[in-house]
Amino acid sequence: MASSAVSIEQAYDRVEGSLNYLGPMKEPPTTYAYTPPDGRPDSNLRFAPQTMPIINGRPLIGKLSLDVQGFELVRHETAVKDFYDDEEVRRVYYPEVIELLKKTTGAEKVVIFDHTVRRAGSSKQKAAGVKEPVQSAHNDYTMTSGPQRVGELLPPEEAAERLKHRFTEVNVWRPISGPVMEWPLAVCDARSMDQSDFVATYRHYPNRVGEIYTIKHNPKHRWYYFPRMERNEVVLLKGYDSMTDGRARFTGHTSFKDPTSPPDAPPRESIEVRALLFFAPEKK
């Protein structure tokens, strides 16, 4: 007798989700990562929500890649016991991620420069620096801020040399607990995006000004998610690539309200690590 069990792939073929795209703007899009001066709002972004199909990417595991679609899901065990413990994350998790990224991409050097822990409805966690899931379509780096970040993080001579060769920025996104049943991560196939979809957005910090891309709607976009992600799964997501040979350079992403999420779903908890990956000069 055939089993009546339904796989994740069958149960979640696709969903319809409302995604917050950037709406029309008269002034330069600007956000602040701290309380801005003079009583300004922390963001002047205006959003234009669009309902989009978001496809279950699980049947494509093993067929996705950072260089083609701009993202992939891999299984990765961790020895971290408490992701809310900043010291443990830096001591245990950073080396794990460096090893994973070198193995997955062939990078010669990996520099992790920050991480963010997120929890939906995280008011009780605010004191610990925990943030809410981001609910707008964006990419963390731009043509300007990618190279700028290298100059900020490496010694001047090394930065000048590394900038002559290929480097990338990759986000490593992992659930802290699973399965993820609310506010999952959606990622957009880089091949379905035009460069004109990306709008440079100023990001003010207390000691510097960076740039991210906020994303305008394009009906060609193909969005994917991995339903019910577990703690031993990570999404690798490309935020910048210095190569201009047709491979994925930027990857739109956002959390979204999953219409299949049960009303008693536990809050989504996740961590994302951001890293610069440097590659050896290509042999001629």
C-alpha cells in the first residue's frame, strides 16, 4: 500500500506572497542604522507592495549556485550552543563559516566582518541587539559599497592588491531553531533581474555612510524560498561580485509573510553572517 506521507516539496510547491518593493521616490532613498539627528525619520523609503509567486526551491537543491542564480542551500552542522551569545558566535561559528565558504567557493581568503541575529517579535530581545526580519526587497551591497568595504576592512596595501583580482561578498543565513514556519527568507534568481531594478540607497552609520540596493518591482522576477528550514541548513547568498562576465553579481532577498504559516507558529529566529571572499589571481 502506498504511503500517504506528503513531502515538503509536494506540500509547498509555491505560495503567493506580498513583497515590499521600492515605490516612486523624488528624493534619494536614505536610511539610518542609528537614531538620526534633528528628529529625522530613520528612513524615507516608500514601498509599493506586490503579490508575487514564491517557488519552493527544495526540488532544485544541488542544482542552484552562487554564480548562476546567486544563491544556494547547503546542509551544515554547527557546534554553536547559543547563537545569542556574541562571544560564542565569534569564537565557534566564524571559523565554521570560513571553512564552509572556502570549501564551497574555492576562495583563497575569507574575512567575516559582522553578523546579525534576528527574531520576529523581538521586543524582549532589543537590549541584546537582536533585530526584526527585514521586510523589504534589497541587496546588501552596491557597485560602490562593495569595493569600499574592502578598503575599510583590509590594510591599505593589501586592499589595493586584492581589488585587482576577483572578490565577492556572501551572506550566510541560518535558522537558529527550526523548522522556520513564519517570515521565511525569499531570494530572487539573479538571472531574472535587470540592473535597473537596483536602486542605490544611502545607509548612514555613526562613523560612515554606506550603500545598499533597494529593489524596484519587475514582473520578470522569479522568487524562491526553502520552506521549513532547519537549524542544520544555510542559504548562501551573493551580495556582490567584482566579475562582470555574466555570472550573478547581486541577489535580491527579503523576508515575507507566509500565507501557509499556522497562527501558533513559533517566532522566526535566524542569524546571518557577512563575509568578503578573495580569490587567487586567475592563471593566464
